Amino acid sequence: MSPLRTAPIPNVTDPENTASNGPASLEAAPGFVSEETLTRPRAQAPEPYDAVILSSFGGPEGQDDVIPFLRNVTRGRGIPDERLEEVATHYRANGGVSPINEQNRALLAALREELARSGPQIPVLWANRNWEPYVADVVKDAHENGYRKLLVLPTSAYPGYSSCRQYREDYGIALEELGLEGELQIDKLRQHYDAPGFIASFTEGLIEGLRELRAKLEAAPSRAAGNGRIRIMFCTHSVPTTAANEAGPRGVDYEGGSAYVEKHLEAARAILRDVEAEEPSLLEGCDWELVYQSRSGSPSTPWLEPDVNDALEGLGGAVDGVAMVPLGFVSDHMEVKWDLDTEAMETCEGLGLQAVRTPTPGTHPAYVRSLRDLIAERVSSTAPSQDPAELERNRVSACGGRGWFDRCDPDCCLAASARTAKPVIADYEGAR
């Protein structure tokens, strides 16, 4: 385990992570150092992988599973069952079943079908962080079945500790505990916030959502503001501001204070550009912001804001309608169904706002094709080039950047307070 190398540098565009849609101009920030200026390689050479592991958060499958699942999620924090039961109400209202499991099974089937049709011809396994099938069990079974090179696909699109590094730790810890270091190689696909199919699925959903919302406004007997204006809220999971600031490689600045915020802003702008290109009239009278949801933990710990419900309350009669885009989520799991479809919709109703919630990517064909393309790029038999430099030059990013890293810096997304790093996979060891 390697020691910490550096702490995050203070961010010059938004040091306190207060941005909702970023500063007016990055050029106005003196001394701004973009991540795009990093010269170290982002792409790895393709390899003959034996299987892909679709890796997700996991969720309970029945009422008896809820508290054991929440114990797994909060392991090491000393949270008593009485407090866990407060969170359990969200699952209990759904029969104790998280929708994430069925959605992962659907994505697993769709991805297997896409690979069978277009290649590479390799198996796709499934593993969860907090519920069956557990990561360590899947890794053990894979090794016993003769697999020696595995490629992990996390169901999370953005850089950050929970969305990227923790997956890398899950597999690093599993290899160490199973004694398979040196026998089994596990790599990871890069974060895919800029994948064309990821952006396209949200674009399609927002177009349909804005059409539906405008129809609702036309039919409404009264309006909250009476001006026909619409607020587009791009919604993602809140994280502690310290974790947000630690996301991404060290030594660079990020719009909005962190790589986590910046990549959401980039994805939101890409979606809006595509909507404008396809049906510009839908964006007339619209403005937008990035908002957060699903915060937890001590109220004294600062988390990214504004919360979606606070943002709705703060509209103050400024708009008639709201379109909520669950930009931080790849499927309609519990936090989408509860925090947006239940709580946020109730807030909108109380404020007299017409509202829609647009779809997550789920098994949208364009999204599944993009996941297939990310896999194909890493597998020797289907990669468009065996040269990593050429692969990097030819990457297609819907956000216009160079894409995320196939292997991450040792201190990427690592807590500055940590004395040592946990074992990880996909660790970059070259010079920056």
C-alpha cells in the first residue's frame, strides 16, 4: 500500500464548491490549470481479457435483507440499527426490494446480447459491492473457472471516491484477501460520463420530457409564475465537499471545485447542445442548473448543494415548470424513485409547479452500444488499434475532451486525511 503523495490544491474557480452551473468564464480565473493539460497517457494497450464484470452497488431483495444490506453499506461507521431503520423506510415502502438489482439483470442481458452480436465474444459476469453476488465471491469463482484477466465495468459514470476509487479498492482488497495478487489481473473501464450513448439517452429523454412538460403547461388551469418559463434541473448524488474536492488527479483545477462537479457540468452542456441542435424551440424560456440529492450523514458535515428540494423551494415563483434530469444515475434505482419521483415531485406539487422526471439510460440501445464500444477498445481482438497513443487520439467524447483515464493516479480520489491507501486495481505507475 502506497503512502499519500499530495493533497488537493485549492481550486481557483470555485474553492467552496458553490457552483450550480459553473463560472461565467474559466478564462477569467487567473492561473487556471485544466486537467486537459496533463500529458501522461490516458489509454492502455489492449489485452486478451477473459471476461467483463458488470459491477454495481447492490440492493436488498426482500424485507429481511434491508437492515443487513444497510449494515454493509455503512460498515465501519458504527451506525445503530435504529438509525438504519429510518433509511430502511424507503426500501420497506417498495416491499424491501431495491429496483437496482432487476435493472442490473436487464443491463447484463442487454450487454451480453450486444457483445454476442458485435463482439468481443467474452462472458459478462455480475458483482455487487454491498449485496449478493459479492465482489470477492465473483473474483474467486472467476479464478477457479480459469480466468486470468478481468475487466471491470462499474455502473457509475463519473470520477469520485464512491463512483470510481471505491470500486478499484473493492477489487484490490478482494485480490489481497484471496491471495490472488500476481495470479489474477483485474483492470477497469474508464468513467464514461462522456460516452456518446450515455449523452444521447439523456438527450432523447430531455426532448420528450420538455415536450410533455409544455403540454402540461398548456393544459394547466393555473400556473405558478404565469410566465411560461421552465427550469431544467440536472440532478446527481450529493457527496461531502471534501470528497468532491479530492476527486480526480492532484495538481489541477476543476470547474465548480472538483472533477466530480466539472464532469457533470460538461455532460449537462453536451445534452443541452444536442437538444438545441435537434429541436431548439424546446429550450426557449428555459434555464438550467446542477442540483444534488440523497445526502446522508451528520448535518454538520458540508455536502454539495443545493439540494434539489431546496432548489425547488428557492424558485420563488420564477418558473412555471421543472424538468428533472437524473444525470448522475445510470438506472432508476431507489434514490431516483424515492428522492425524485416521490419527494421532489411532492415538493413541485406543493409549489404548484408542473414537473417531469426524464429517464435514466437503463438499457437504452445507444447506451448499451457505447458500453460495448468501451469494452471493445480494451480487448485485443476488437480494438481498433493496438497502439494506446492512437487509441487515445481517436477517442470519441460527447463532451469534447480527452476522456477519463484507463488507470488512475495513485492518489486520485484518495482522501487527504488517509495515512495509507488501500490496495487498488487499475493503478497508474508511470510518470505524469
